[in-house]
Amino acid sequence: MKLILLMVALLIIGLLTIQQMAPKADAPGVSTDLNSTHTVPDVPELPTRPDEVKQFGKEMSDYIQSEAAKRAAALDEAQKQ
């Protein structure tokens, strides 16, 4: 009897775990995208060869600077309103 109760408890725990880990369907009309300003990823591609690392560093630095400028402009615009 104890073994059966233990197996039932494990089954319930397993089902609850699977349910929590399953991808959830979004409610209609609700967007979960927190940063909806980026529709196309413009992040530099990761290097696949060692000789591409320096170029990636430059591209990443440029990307960071451009994103910081965009955020500063958005902050200024929000403060004006």
C-alpha cells in the first residue's frame, strides 16, 4: 500500500513538473516581447574563426555605442513629455 501511494505521489509530482516546463501559449492579444523596438536582430554575428574575433570586437563596440545613443535619445524624448 505504501508503495502504491509513493508511486501515485511521484506520478503527480512528475505531471506537475512536466506541466510547469511545457511552453505556455500566450493569451490572445498579449505580447510578451519586452523590447518590441527590435523587430530584426541587428546584433553582430558571433565569430566562427579565430581571425574574425578582432572584427567582431569592433562590430560589437559599434553596436553597443549605437544602442546607447538610441537609449539616450529615447530617454531624452521621454523626459521632454
